[in-house]
Amino acid sequence: MNHQAKKECFKTSVGGQALMEGIMMRGPRQICCAVRRPDGGIETRLDPIPARKSWMKIPIVRGAVSMIESLIVGYRYMMYSAEISMGEDYDAEEEETAFEKWVGEHLGEKAEKALLTGAAVVGGLGAILLFTVLPTLVTASIGHFVELGRWPRVILEGVLKVAIFLGYMFLISRMKEIERVFRYHGAEHKTIACYEAGDELTVENVRKYTRFHPRCGTSFLILVVIISVFLYSVLPWSSTGLRVLLKLLLLPVVMGISYEVLKWCGRSDSLFSHLVRQPGLWVQRLTVFEPDDSMIEVAIEAVKPVLPERPEEGRW
């Protein structure tokens, strides 16, 4: 059986995120973070995944929950990877300010979660302003000078949203540090593809697989952008403020629908699902680069501890 045939037989839910000189992999029960240290060694960290409440597994709802979780967890491990990759093995207690000590004493673990959530929310708000609010404000401003009907406004807003998203991805990919993160992203994809194909996880085996993967976070983001264009097309243009407010209120719904579409595309091999996946695969050319062998080595170290004993437990 060839590699492609094997790959189509099994699709795993195991996946991760590229970090600063490292990769975070998430399995059914655990998360493993592997980071390349300045001395060339690999630092790993293994954490359990708390069980989700039943309401968090409801279709549509689980998509919004997953997005929020990804922001919080991703921020936590990105900060961890930055510390390890730069050799910042400082004593956290010595570096604590009086305020941080007070927060820790009075809130305990809740303090860390609150701070991480706050940081993730700030990052999320920045993305919302850039990709959701800005296109509406620009379109409304143009409408003051040029007579635009409802559908021309919808089309213009959609084009602006896609252009801003692609432009942002292109610009950050030109940054040296981000370019390396995107190469680790490629190592993550190749490693998952090798595992799905049933091959042994070695650098030589992983290297030959494609860096593009249909069930990628980039594909999810482009689905959010595209689906939001269609869903927001029914919202009124009578008031720019009202339109922005309604878009923000509907954003969790957009994320939920996008998540369900991605889940379906991951399971289906139909022609239609292949067509739906294409935009995400195209955009991955901006966010997923070819890794070197040292990056693949880190990806393998990150994924091995989280793989379930029975692959079926991690089926997509």
C-alpha cells in the first residue's frame, strides 16, 4: 500500500502549534511542548488536558470553545518556548513583584489562568478589530464618497477582509523570527502526515511528506473569513455601529460553523470537501514553510508522548 492510500485510511485529531524554536502537540489526553535550547538540546514539557464539560461538546458551541482554548493555551506555550529558546531559566519567585505575589497568594492558580485569559483576550480583540471591524469602517467611509448599493458594499467589505487577512499573513511571514515559526509549522504538518500514513516517526521518513495539511489552523482561519462574508451579508448597513455590534455578536457563531465545516472536510473525501479545503491549502503557502531536519526532530519529540496507545482513540 502506498503512502497516500495509507494516509486516507486514518485521520487523526492529534495536532499542534508551532512555537518559538519549538512545537506544541495536543493529543486526546495530553499536551507536549518540545523546544530547542540554545545548547542544542531539546526541552520537553508534558501537561494533562482537563476534561471538557458536556455543554462544551455541543456542535457549533465546541468550535467557539476550541478557538478560545487555542488562544489561551497557545499563548501559554508560546511564552514558555520563548523563555526556553532564549535560555531564560530564571527563578520565577525572585522575579515576582509585590503585586504578583499578592495576586498569587490570594488567587492561586486562578491568577495564572486570569492573566493568560486576559492576554489571549487582548490578542483576540486585536484580530477582531483588524479582520472584522476595520473592513466595515473602511467600506462605510468609502460609502460616504461613492454611491454604493447593498451588494456592492457586501462585496467590497468581503474583498477588503480577505485582502487584509492575506496581506497580514504575507507581511508577518517576511519577519525572520516568524519565518522560523512557520518552518516549525511545516515540521508539525509533516510529522502528523507521517503518523497518519503509518510510517515510523524518524527524520528520514517525516522529511518526505508534504508540508500542507487540510486540517490546519490556517484552514480554519480562512474558513472563518469566508463564512463570515456570507453570514454578515444579511446584516443591515443602515448604521455602521449597529452592523459592527451585530458582527461581534455573531462571531462565536461564525467560529462554530467554521469548526464544523473543518471537521466535516476532515472526515469526507468527496469532491465538494476537496473544493472547500482548497482555499486553506493555498493560504498555507504563506504560513507553512519547509523545515530542516533539526526542526523535524523537535516535532517528533513533541508528538510521541501524546499519541494514544490505540490510534482509534485519536481519530478525527
